[in-house]
Amino acid sequence: MNRSVKSYIYKGNIFNFVVLTFTSLFQTAALIIISLMLEKIMAIATAKDLEALYEQGIVFLVLLVLSILMYMLITYLKPKYQKRAITQYKNNIYGQILDKNIANFNKHNTSTYISALTNDVTKIEEDYLFSAFDLITNITLFLCTIVVMLIYSPLLTLSGIILSLLPFIGAIIVGGKLSFHEKEISDQNASFMHFIKDNLIGFSTTKVFKSEHKIKELFVKNNNVLENKKANKTKVLALMEMVQTILSLVSQFGVFFIGAYISIKTGDIAPSVILLFVQLMNYIISPLMQIPTSLSKRLACKPLFTKISEIIQTESVNNQGELIHSINEITISNLKFMYDDKIILNDINHKFEKNKSYAIVGTSGSGKTTLINLLLGKYNNYSGNIYYNNTELREISIDSLFEVSSFVEQNVFVFDDSIINNITMYSNIDEELLNKAIKKSGLAKLIEEKGPDYRCGENGCNLSGGEKQRISIARALVKKSQLLLLDEATSALDNETSASITNNLLAIDNTSKIMITHRLDEELLTKFDEIIVMKNGNIVEYGNYKELMDNNATFKSLVELI
């Protein structure tokens, strides 16, 4: 279990925890004192002593006032303790997720992270956060009750302890299954959330291909699996409750019966003491039933803590590597990359020089996007080498690489926020630089029509694909990166707009540009310093437009297919 994460539940929360613990102990003392008062009142009633009865009434009023004050304190501190604990815990989890590098982040799907931050944290809040107070209260109540009972009758106390073990043993036997069911529910919750997320994102695809019926069948199937697992847990809880209730009745009746027997046979136990023992049996049986339940709940949360710790585990080797402040050249040497035993890139060798522009072309599946992703450090399980200047990529701090580079993907993610915040990514950007980026990315007209504060909607649903791509390009421009990597960055734009924006990108000074493109028109490609042609995971040609056309090979055949 990752204690550094779990400890955030208690960070700055110790005072609240201690005071709530004290109030829990006070509640324990109050219960026992009231039980003793009831026994004394029964004896006073038998003796017909009114003065003593009035004294008990005054003691009760004092105890009542103290109890009210304690409950007021609990009402104030309990929400405060809960808020601080869960807020800090979730903040820390999310912070550590953001600290992960891209390759490490992609080891889990997004639904797993969402489930951890919602379902799992909620379960921890419900079953772990306050169970400590329940355990303290019940253990203290149990021990204090035993002491009081021993003072009155060791023999009846021994009988009560033996009988009270019946519901305790029953709870232990049944409750051991809770941890297993809790882990199963957590895993299925993550799977179910992943299913829902995928299908809602692909809603339009479902409608176009008329797959509503089949998708609903799959939803019903996944939903039934989840609810069946929840039902199995409920069955265990119901069985535990039934066993505990029946055995509790047996225990209480047994103590009453044995006490009555001793009273009749020896006269050593007064009737008021028998009633006291019956009352105190609640404070033995109840803790013995609740302690295993509280422990089971806490133990059931242990796999959740472990799961969350594994999810947020970071690989910080790259971020502790050599810092890179400038990019003079990128050299690829004997680069190979495989995915699921399939060769994606095979023996790639190439050099990218500073401030030059490169176009990467090729048919779908030729490895273009994978090459860009490797240059960006998204994967480190390649063979061969990628050198930035003279330093291998795996020895470079990825954070420092991100400082000097920008990446524009084909599938752009847009936050549900204003256009400006999506461009600046919540950073303070010089107004002149921002305006230039808006103009060069072709966003000026959109902002003029809708305003800079126009909300883009969930993943940019209020924008067209082309508008989202322009936002992504503007993001890269305001960053003023030394290296600009673009993967079909203008694919959603018309030819005229795409050419205009590409020309703007190529005109940027002091920036190396590596751009994947499917547009092979001569006017555009002649502006690149070099064109790299890929096929089946290999670089098969490279050179300027004229050289490649003169080669009369792969590139020329691609151009002629248009």
C-alpha cells in the first residue's frame, strides 16, 4: 500500500481525528454510566428512596448536557474531518496521475482512472474513513463493559463472554468474503465505465451503422454482471445480519436465564443486577458484531488502496534524466519498434537538422505516426537509438523535451472551456503573441464571430473538426517551440485553408518542423527542405520534391495516384 498517498487522509487532520476520538470515548463512557444508573434506579425503587432518586435525576441532567455539547462538537468536526481527508486524498491521486509520463499513463485506460477517482474513493470514504472511530468506540465499550460486569459477578460475566462469542464467530466466518466481493465490484465498475465511455464517444457511429439494438444488448449484459456482483455482496451482508441477529437473541436469553438460575439457587445476584447484565450484554454483543464488520470494511478497502497505488505509480526515470535546452539535430540510428509482436518500424536511420522543415508521407500503416510518437518520447521500448544532439532520448528528461517541443495531433482534444483558454492552456500568454497565433492558425474569423469566451463544449462538440485543429495549431504557436511535430494537423481543413496554414507554419523562424501530411500537391511540398517517404515501416526514399519525382519510385507513384 502506498502510504504516501494514504497519509493524505490524515495530513493536517490530526487535531480533528484526536477530538473525534475523544468524543467517541465519551459516548462509550456515557452508555455505561447510563446502564449503571438504570440498575441503581431499580435498586432505589425497591428501597423506595426518593432523595436518592432525585440525585440520579440530577446526574442524568448533567450527563445529558455534556452529551449535547459533545454531539454539537461532532456535528461541527465530522464534516470538516471528512472534507479535508477526501479532498486531500483525491487531490493527491489526481496530482500523481498528472505526474505520470505519457507511456506510463497509457498503461491504463482512462476509465480505470475515472473509476479510481469516483467509485473507489467513494467506497473508501464510506467504509474506511470513519471506521477507525467505530473500532475505537466498540473496543473501548467492550473492554469497559467486561470490567463493570466482573465487578458485579465474575461467573455471570464469564457466561456472558462465552455466549457473546457466538455472533462474533458467525460474523467472522461470513464477513471474510466481503473483501473478495469488494474487489470484484471495483474491477467490474471500471470495466462498465470503460464500456459506457467508449459507446457514448462512438454514439454517432452506433447511429450511422444502426447498431443500437446490439449495443443495448451489450450494455444489459455488462450491467447485469455488475449488478450480480453487487447482489452477491448484498447476500453476504444479509446472511451476516441474519446470523448475528439470531445468535444475539440466543446470547441475551442465555445470560438472562443463567442469571435467573444463579439468583434462584444462591440468591447472590439481585434482580436489578440481572437486568443490568442483560443491558450490558448489548455492549458486548454489539461491539463483537460491529468490530468484525468494521475490520472487514477496512480490509475490503485494502485492495482499493493497493489498486489506486498501482494505477498512480509513476516512472520518473526519464524526468530525472539530462535536461535539454536546445535542439540542434535529431539522429535516428537503427530504430526498430514492435507492438503486439508486429513490426511497426524496421531499421530506421535518418537525421533531422535544426530549423529545417520535413514532410513525412506514405500510405496508411506505413509507420508515420509511430515515428512521430517515438520522437516525442511516448514509448521507450524501442531498439536502436534516437539522439537529441548527442544524448539518447531515454536518458533525457521528458519534461525538458516537452519544454522545447510541441505536438499537433490529427485527433485534437478540446476542453469544455473558452476558445482562449483552450489555446493558452490556462497560461498567461503575451497578447501580441496570442494574436499572431490566432491569425496564423486561421482562428481570427471564428473568434470574431463567436467571441474569445465562446465555450467549446465537451471535447469541442460545439466546434467543427477543422476549428478544433486550428485551436491545436494555435496552442503550438503560442508555445514558441524549437521543435514542431505535426500529425495530419490540417486534415480536417479544405485545401485552400490547409495550404494557407501550412505556409504560415513553414514560415516560422528558428523552429524545426516535422510534419506528416497526406496532401501531395507540388506547390505545397516544394516548400519543404526534405520529404521522407515511408512504406511498411521503412524509409524508402528521401529528398526534395524534384529529386523524388526524378527517382521515378514510390513517391512518384503516390503523387500519380491522386
